[in-house]
Amino acid sequence: MKKILAILGGGIADRPVAELEGRTPLQRAETPALDLLASRGEAGAWRPAPRAESLLRELFGFEEPLPRGPLEAAGLGVELREGELAFRADFVCLRPGTTSVVMFDPAGLGLSDQEGGSLAGYLNERLTLGPGEEMRLLPAGGNRAVLTYRKEGARLSPRSAEGFTPPDEIRGLPIGDHLPGAGEARRFVHFVNDSQMILAAHPALMERAREGRFTPNSLWLWGGGERPRLPGFAELLGGRRVSILSSSPALAGAARLAGGEAVALDGGGKGAAEAARRAMAGSDFVLVWLEEAAEASARGDIEGKVRAIERLDAEVVGPLLLDPGTEGPCRILAAADGLASVESLARVAEPAPYALADWEGGELHPPKAPGGLAGLWRRLRGEGGRAPSGPLRFSELLCETAAPLTPRALRRRLLES
């Protein structure tokens, strides 16, 4: 069984940017390692799901939806009890619009970990609970947190956790159209409304307001649900042992819930190459998911995104192409996890580039083309990548060469012998 090393560059793909003379940050960046993988292997396009939890579901073949809140709770080491819900909770900045309140900044204007933890503690002490209610707000870094809720003797309807739109999808839009309409969710709308009144009295936020500065002024809930009952990775991937390396609590939670290993990285991936080699020694499928470029996109930082892509190439992809940490052959994938626009500060549902090669003894070569009906169907549809006839750049231009693979199709490609 061939080992698999998959490297996902969060947010590295983009649309052309005027400040870069019509190039994308990925086209502007120097990426010799990614270019080598594309030139020596198979390169093309795939169509990843727009959110990490959906992409994980499709890439690994989970049938059950993966709500973000329970994944992040598991990533923080929280064991949800029967009937307990978990939501992803963000500190956001809302502002009055022309006719209603709008989502001004879904990232809370750049809260530090310490500031986010302080606000979570402030709300924990002041949010009013009714008889039998239990609520915890757990800081998860920056403006991010996880809210867990349980009511003694009550089994909440699944509809009570539905209806909130992720805040980054409604930047600049009225929030009223993106709150739950179901009566079962009313309790969680109240948590959002109550948080606004409580945060308005926070001393540090009041000081910011007096100075004329915008402040995070509301909690926003989304991705709610109970703990999903997931099959093990070994069942889904032909007996393979899985390690997921990332800075995301959601990815760590998915690894733990499906019986895999979760390895924490910093956002920039410092030490990621060595951590991946250690994981490859004991696992059969290692996923390294790095988000530094996506974070630069969310800030609108074009040059920061270019530098993040270059660090990914030089500090992670390049060293792992030289030594992926396994003595035998392995298959290496590098892919963008979707398009993250540095100009609109949003995820874009468009195809993204990937490159795939087999590694053995320090050499890269294209993986064997799929055979049988699957291979014939793929050729007829013009899907996926093709072995190059010369040097290639790893960039969004790869998406113009063939119809994109789905995440499930890319998973099959990874697992093919």
C-alpha cells in the first residue's frame, strides 16, 4: 500500500490583482518546488468545497455532514454529552446600515488571542441562563470561540442549530436575512442579541468607542450541531492510518472523531516539514493543511500573501519533495484549497490547481493513469490533470487545461495503486 502525503495550501489561489499587473499572488510568487511537482507529475484542476468542513467530508468520503461547531469542540478537547450542541462563535463588528444592521467585519477587527479570551470570559460571567441550562464559551484564538449548550431533560431539535450563515459570507450584508427563522433556534438568537448589550458595557471596548474606533460588538454563532458519529479513517481509506497536521481546531477535531492523529502547527507552518516526516513514519495518509496565505487574503494583504506562498514552497513543499519521511514509494499531492480573493476578502467557488506525483528514491514521476471504465469516463469528460510535456508553473492557469476533478474524484486518484 503506497503512502500518501497531501499538502493543501489554504487560500494560495486567487483571481488576478491589479496591483500585481494582472497576475495572481501565486503567479507572482517564486515557487520552484510546486513548479517541479507540476512539471514532473500530473497537474490540473479540482473543485474543492468552499468551507473546510465540507471539503474534509468530500475528500475523505464521510457521508454524514460535519457541522463546524462540534468539530472545533473536539479539536479543543471537549467531549460533547448526549443532547449537547456546539457552535462556532465569532466576535464580529456590526454597524448600522441604510435600512438594517450589517456585518461590517466578521473577523472582529483583529482581536489578539488574549483579547478574544478576555471577551469570552466576560460573556461567560454575564450571559443569563434559565433553569437547567448549561452554556460554556471557550476561546479558540483571536476572535474565534466555541459555544456549547445543553438543557437538562431536553433533547433539542436539529433545527435549533440551523439557520446562521457563516459571518465571512455576509460581509457588508444585512444580518437579518441570515439569522435563523425557526422558532426552535430562538434561544441562540437571544444569545447573539444578549451579547451585544453585554459587550457594550465592556470597559476596554467602551474606551475604544470613546476614541472613535470601531470595536467588536457582537457574538455570532454558526455551524451548530451535535457530535457527528463518524466512521473511522481506516474504514474509509482501505485500512490506512491518518494524520492531519494543521493549526485549525476543526481539522484536529475531525482527525480525533474519525480515529486519526491530530498534530498542531502554527498558522505559518513553522516546523511543518519535519512534523510531516514524523507523521509519515507512523501513518499511511498524512494531510498537511496550512492557512497563512488565507489569513493574508482575509486581511487584504497582497504582499503578505505572496510571501506566505513563497514560505510554503521553500519551507514545506521543497523539503518534503527531497525527503517525505518514508523509505518506500509514496504519492505526493499539492493543491490549493480553493480561491481566496485578496480584493473581495472572500472565498470564491471556482476551480483551483493541483499537482500530483509519485515519489521513489528521490525521483518524481507521473502516477499511472487510471484504467478501466473510470479512466475511459475521465478521458471522455476531459477531467483532471495530464502529464506535462515540459516545464510548468503551478498556478491558476492549470485550471484552463482540463475540466476540474471533484474532491471525491481526487481522493480516488490518490488511492489508486
